[in-house]
Amino acid sequence: MSLVFQPSANIARLKESATLAVAAKARALKAAGHAIIDLGAGEPDFDTPAFIREAAEAAVEAGATRYTATEGILPLREAIAADANRLLAHGAQITAAEIVVSNGSKQSLYNACVCCFGPGDEVLIPTPAWTSYFEMVELARAVSVPVYGDEANDLKVTSAQLAAAATPRTKGLMLNSPSNPTGAVYTRDELTAILDLAAEKGWWVLADEIYLRIAYEGGAQSALEVAKTRDNLIVINGVAKAYAMTGWRIGWTIAPVAVSKAMTAFQSHTTSNAAAVSQHAALAALERQSEANAAVNYMVKEFRQRRDAVVAALAKFPTIRYVHPAGAFYVYINVAGFRGAADAGAAFAAAVLEEHQVAVVPGSAFLTPDWIRASYATTESVAVEGVTRIARCLTGT
């Protein structure tokens, strides 16, 4: 008897990553000979700094080709703790026992969701939000609760909005600053109010800080700088964005020891350790601070120049509304009402790709269908040309 695949209840409602789908479609069109401007990318366009690549090569030659401890090599966890302690404002120093290294911050986030949330739990997600947050919460068999930010506040949520959305079943919240997809950055006061509320209510806070170092106006605040307690705080970070190391797949969590032990146990049954060579590459990124800071500062300077150029290009079309991109490398553009479509973002993304050869991510991927996300993680000239075509498509000029 032939067997017909029926998805299990674990994944029955799982959706494909919309951002990865856009990237795959853009690659396919390029491979077919089309001149596509791909503004769907969610990764830096820079090469990994040379000193990091060289450190990885040296590590391989020194024998870093075997299994490591599930939670990561001790020198890397110590370097992560030391880096975090430079931000820490309250409480005891962070130790290596609180660090779990994973195969990218995406796995780190999923580990935290599975270990902290379960059936019946509700998790507040400031929305728009990265597409995988919702799926991770669902895979943990918990319930994602979108909390929508106001456009007047750059689509950021307030502590009052989170409090209003909470129920007795609320177990935690996701927090992301600088934000993917909007590029908005929470102020110190905004973060403090949210973290104080979560501490008062006894909610877990999963603070995704993968874009922390890519901020343009006074820098972004880490939860470690403002949280009065770390008892309910799990900070997620990694080397992918700031160090241009997306393919190396190294992320980590900083969490209470009990949570870290649980995540280590969970990871031991899924992937075990992150790649040994990648861990040594990340170690070089964190330990060799002078070289790393020079590389990161250069990339952030370039991103800021592109951001400024993109904003200047959009300013030529004064009717277009967008979130001010204070961090990350995205601009989030309002396309509400486009050609009368119910899902304006999806309709616009299809039209701008077909008619203007620009790939963007529709806002429905982030639960805000009246918007689209465009990335300026490309050359300045390409980014400006891309957003200009977007503006012309939207305004019909």
C-alpha cells in the first residue's frame, strides 16, 4: 500500500519563511537571465572580515574538526560573557554557565521558546515582527499574540499596549530592537517600561538583539543595560549581522543557569554542538576587539550612508509613508490601498517585481499586510535605484 504524506499536528499550521521564499524567487529569476534588483535580502552584503576567516583556517589546521560540548567551547562562552558584561548595568556578572551557543540565533530563539513556553501559554509579540517568531511559538505549542504598534510611534509597542493585550495565560514576550522588519529602535525609556512590566508580571522576555550594533542615531540599548533583574531575561545574539557571518551559523543565549541547562539538554537531542570551526571564527570576532571594531564600524558606516541615500530618494516622493530606519538595514514602506487589493503588500510585491524588476518582502510576512520591507544591504546605487522604482510603482509616476 502506498503511503500518502500527511503533515503531523506538530507542523500542520507551519508556513514557509516568506523572506527566504522571496530570496529564492529572486535567485531563480536572476538565474533565468532577468536583471533583478533584490531588496529582499536579510543579510549583509559584505564578506566576513579577513582576520576571522584566517582564524577559522588556523583552527581547522589545529584540529578544530571534532565534536565540542553541546553548549559550545568554553573560550567562546567566556568571550560572550565578557562582551555582555561590558553592557551589564545591574546584578552579578554573567558567567559562561549562562551561555548556550547554537547553530545561529534562529536556533537560539527556538531553544528558548521550546524550553519556556508550552500548550496554553500565550506569548506577546510586538507586531510587525520577524516572520519566524510566530512559527517558533506555534511549534512550541504555545499561542502567539500579536500586539500591533502604532504608525505614529514607528510601529513600536508600548508597555501599556502589552499590558492591555495580556491575559492570565500570558507567559512571555518577544522583544526585538533594532527591529526586523521596520528598522525602528526602542529608546532606553521604552525598553525600561517594557522590562519593568515583564518583571512585575513574571513574564519571560526573549530579547533578540542580533541587530544591536547596527544602529545609526546614538546606538541601540541592550536589555542588559536597562533590566533591573535578569531572572526573567533571555538575551539572544550572534555574529551573523554585525560581523557579516550569516553563513557561519553561530548564535547564543544568555539566560539564567537553570534555563541554560534546559536548552543545552534540548539541543543535545536536536543538533548537538554548533560547527567547531565556526565557533573558533566567532571566538576571533569577539576576542580580537580592535580588528573587530574596525570592521564593524566600517560596515555600519556604509549601511548608514546607504540608509541616508535611500531616505533622500524617498523624500522626492512626499506622499510615501515609511518607518524611519534608525537601525538594522531595512526600510518599511506603507503601500495601503495599492490597486484596491485586500493584501496590498502582496499585490505590490508582485507588481514591483513583474513591472519594475525589484524584489521586496510583502508585509503579510510580518502580519502587517499594508506594508512592504526593502533591504539596503546592497550597494548604494542599487539600493537607491531599487527604492526609486518602488516609489514610482507606488505613485504611478
